[in-house]
Amino acid sequence: MKKQTALIIGLSAGGISVAAGLLAGVGYLPVWAAELLAVVAFPVFVIFIALWWNAKSGEEDIPFIGY
Amino acid sequence: MIEYLLFATFVGLLFHGIHRKVIARAQGRPGPPIWQEILHVLKFSFKETWIPKTASQTLFVAVVFVAIGIWGAALYLLLSGGSLLLLFGIYLIHKIVEHGMGLSSGSPYGKFGAIRSVISAASELPLLATVVAIYFFTHSLSIADIAAYQQVHGPLLVIAFPAAAAMYLVILSKMHYGPFSIIEAKEIVSGNMTEHFGVWRAGLEVGYALKTYVLLYAFVLLFIGQLPLALTLLLMLLILVSLSFVCAVTPMLSPYDTVTIQTLVTGALVVYIIVLGVVMG
């Protein structure tokens, strides 16, 4: 997985959690549905943001093609 | 929505740090700073991360997501005053997570931890007995109804003390460095967590922080009642410190002794429930 892919997935999951909370706050989404979305999205947010900052961003990304 | 999860994760990690600090001070050691577990999560998230070749790849990764997800769900369940049976169900899923974590690993130590997690399933028995004892008084398994009952009749901690003691044992069974922490005992390295490192371990620590927060919060809600946030957090901290003292002065039990103690406590609670049934009709 590319570093940028991990960031996009992590931020999307965080965005879904925040959006679910906001939509539930203004009444466009039932609270239980917002909670369900947050429960599913939060682990994705945690893991993929960690994978993003864990990934190397220098020449290490070039695949090893042997000596 | 996500703010609740972030707050509970932060407080849970801080509680883990306080737990380690109290254990260290009780044993005459300086101990790490209380924010050590927060630093641990950050440290693990920067460590090199991969999936061992001998591991079951899907399960190895999935248990981390499930560990965070189920305790996030449990937090919302408490906040919304849902059913106590659902909380019990989540506790059972956590057992599957512990088991799957060890079995998915290629390490024999991880598998030993998984087997021990099956043995320590006896820790679910006091929780089940607690649920039954609470129902005897409140005639409801809704957490909101239980909190409302206590506003009228006073805390269940006083009315149903044996049930509170059993729930206390349940939380103690899930604490790190405790007498019942046989699945992560040092003689089997880190037990079922042995091969989960880097980002996977950071994720597990987040899940465990949520678990500690939820179990302590559940104890306050079920046995003391609905209180303002600051007072709830203070009571959770006091319960945690008492648990830490128990962990500090109690050596880790052998797997068979943990089952014996948890079964005896359950037996005592069953006798209590039978007496309640006779007395209360």
C-alpha cells in the first residue's frame, strides 16, 4: 500500500465519523446510525493514520529489485 | 461522535499509566510517568510494522480493528443507556478477540496465550451472575433504567454489594499486571500479544484503553448511578487506584487458580441470588 493511500483512507474514515456526528446533531441522521458509522470508521481512522505516519517517504519506497 | 471515542481513549491510556505508576509506588519503585502509555502508543505507531509469514494474515489484522470497534460500541451503549446484555455480549466478543489474536499468530507463545484466554473464560461467569443479581432489584436490564432505579432507591453498591464485588473481580480480571493476567504472563513472553507489534500493537493499546474506560464507567453507572462527568471520572480513578493496589500486592495466579477463584466467586453469587429469590419472592 502506498503512503498516500493510507492517508486518504484514514482521513476519509475520520471525516465519516465527524460528518456522522454533525448530521446526527442537526437531525439528518438517527443517532444510532451515526454511532454505528463512528464505531466502524474509528478503528479504520486509528490504524490507517498510524500506517500513514509509519510508512517511509524517502527512497525506501522504491521496491527492492535484487542485486 | 468521534470526540467521545478520542476522549475515552486518552483517559483510558492515562488510566493505564496511573495503574503502572501506582503499582510501582506500592512496590517501592519510582515507576514510569503517568503519560507513559500514551507515549507507548505513539512509539508503537512509529515502529516497523509487518505481518509475520507464519501468521494467519486476515485474522492477525482483523482482531485489531474488532478490538477497537467493539469497545467503541460498548462506550456508545453506556452513553445511550442501552441493554446490559449487549454489554455482556461485547465482553464475550472481546474473549474471541483475545483468542483470535493468539491463534492468528505463528508464535507458540501467542498460541499459549490463546489457550489461556479460553481457560480465563471463567471470568465471564461472575459478570453473568452480576447481571442476574442486578435484574433481581431493578427488574430491567436497561442501563438507563438501572441508573434511574438508583436515583430513587440509592446506589446498588450498597443494596447489592456482592454483585458489585463480583463486577469488581471482572474488571480486575481484565487489568494489566493483575493476578488474573495469565494470557499475557511473562513466562510466555507477551502471550497472545507476542507477535502484534508496531501499528498493530498501537491499535490494540487503543482498544484496551477504551475497554478500561468502559469497564470502569460501567461499574460507576451500574453500582453508583448517573453522576456529573467530573465526579464520574474521579470515582473511576478511585476504583482504578484500588485495583492497582490489588495488582501490586498480589502475585500472578496459576491458570487453574484463576479459574478456581472466579468459579468460587460465581458460586457465592449464585447462593446470594438464590437467597434473594427466597427473600424477595
